Amino acid sequence: MNTITGTIYRAIDPMHMGSALDGSRGEGRFNAADQPTLYLSSSRDGVAAAMIKHTSANDPARTVIAVRVENARVFDLRDADSPDHAGISLDDATCDWQQQLREGVRPQSWSVRNTIEESGAHGLIDPSRKSPGLWHLVLFTWNTPSAPAVTVEER
């Protein structure tokens, strides 16, 4: 596991700026609707890459904000050896989770999250599939006792 401390970025609908750190409002690659999850990116370019898949023409423009993350223990999916050590599969982590949902199947990537969370990690590093070399930070817990502190640095 790695520890992350630093500035990370998030795209947010300006109408929801007051709840920018509340996390996802629905299902995502690494979460069912009832699992708090905060999706972030390591850079503004990472946010742009992530938004390719998660924005449609009818969506409002997003604002990119900088947030400070302190002491997040995370499992790094970029490390080719890491999945073997945790008993997870990179194929499961990168599955087409939206297609699996459409088929009525629980996405394999949700099981990856559960396994990583059970190992004591606060979240994971997910390599960008749209822009190799970029990465995203996915937090399962934050701003609670013994979890990483996350605060807005810049709007």
C-alpha cells in the first residue's frame, strides 16, 4: 500500500459546489449506490480524461477544483504485482461495469473495491484507461476518524 498526501483534482457541477466532497451520488466503477466514494484525479489532465467517459452533451459544464488529501492509505492498481498480492484481478478492476449493470450483473469492479477495502485501504489508485500515464484516486472513506482528511484548496 502507498500513502498519498497532496493536491488532487475533482470535476464538480457548479450547482453542487457546496457538496463537492460528499462523493458520488450514484453507482460508479468502484461503488454501488449505497457506498460512499470520492472520485478524484491526480491532475487537471486526469480530470479531463475521466470526463470523456462521464459527460454527455446535455450535462452542465464542470468546474475543476483542487483538493488536499492527507494520509490516504491506498492500493495502487498501477503496480502490476499488486493485484496478485491482494487476490484481485486487473481484468475485474477494468471490466465494463456499466454493461454488467445493464445485464443485471453485479460489476466485478465492485468486488475489487470490497477486497481492497477489507485489506484496510482507504481507497485505490486507478490508472487512466483514456490517457495512459495519468491516474485517479478513488477514496472509500474520508473526513471521519482514522480516515484521510480531504479539504477544498481552490475553487
